[in-house]
Amino acid sequence: GAVVSQHPSRVICKSGTSVKIECRSLDFQATTMFWYRQFPKKSLMLMATSNEGSKATYEQGVEKDKFLINHASLTLSTLTVTSAHPEDSSFYICSAREADSGNGYTFGSGTRLTVV
Amino acid sequence: RKEVEQDPGPFNVPEGATVAFNCTYSNSASQSFFWYRQDCRKEPKLLMSVYSSGNEDGRFTAQLNRASQYISLLIRDSKLSDSATYLCVVKINSGYALNFGKGTSLLVTP
């Protein structure tokens, strides 16, 4: 089946630094990528939706200048958390949708970010 | 009001028990419905889609009531390996993001 590879799985960084998270679709073309964030004991919250070759659409309350999303190719999307702060510590997960796949959504394995 | 609401639990049940989870959604335009399973610190994985006619997959039965905007999941003969968080998920239409409930925690004990 479709696979999305997400890296890194875990990262610890210092406050003020930037962290890049990558999601690659390994055997299909991901026309749409969704980025979610999940705080402990909370639901997955959609942060943004990106379509290949166009700007991402951010959900209300998500700072686009802080969470930079690039979806430059059909197999790669990146989320960069800029100037990270401890409150950005969370579980970030991508989900890719293949064109014409109907209800087919494939999740990455997630990235646990800890900002110290 | 949250778009997808679930009882967070936890539900603690013995092996072999039957347990039911409920979920309500607020957006009447929702078209697709799912139950996902999420293990601790892992990504969610699709358990089953939910259809208006109801559907069954082994020990799991899902029901959808569009009029009441209500979804349920029934697990029969619970196994220890069923311990996880069960996420109720709805989607408005093809191409839209999945909208997750907070999840219901299940712990099956020996």
C-alpha cells in the first residue's frame, strides 16, 4: 500500500532554532498534504493544507510565518518550525492524499518535537 | 462547539467484553466517516470506514445515523491488543482534510 515516510521521528532542539520536518510519499504522488499537530491527550488538529506547487492554506490561529510549509514536488512536503519555543513542543504528523484516491489518506509516522 | 465529539473515557474492560463507543458530529455536510485507531505516540491508522447501512469487520461493527449525526463503534470479544485510542473521523468531501475527534481511550485488562 501507499507509504509516507516522515523524518525525523524525534527531535530535541533549543529555543530559537528552526526545525525542518520532511514527509515523502514513496510510491505515489501526493497532490495534497495535510499537516496536523497533536498535543498530549488532545485530538489531531489540522494546521495547514498544501497542494503541490501552490501556497499552503493555513487554519485559523496557525501562524504561516512560523510554520513554513513547502510542497515543491509531488513526493515531498516539508514543515519548518521557525524560532521554536517550548510551547511548540508537540507531535506533528503529515497525511498525504493521492490524486483520485477517494478516501485514501496515508499518514506519516509522526515527529515528536521537544523544544528546550 | 467541537465538530467531532467523543467521550474520552477511559474505558477499562476485561478481556472478552463488548464495548461501544459513540461519536457525534456537527457539520451536516459531512460525507465520509471513519474510525481510526491510535496507539500511544504513533500515527493514527484506519480501522474502518462507516457506511449508512452499517458495516462489520470481524469483531468490529460501525453504525452511522445521518439524521442524528451520530456514529458508533462496537467491539466484541475484546482482546488485550485492542487497547488503544479510537478516533472518530469525519470528512466533508473528497480532497478535504480529515476532522478528528479527541479520541476514546480503551484499556482491555486480563
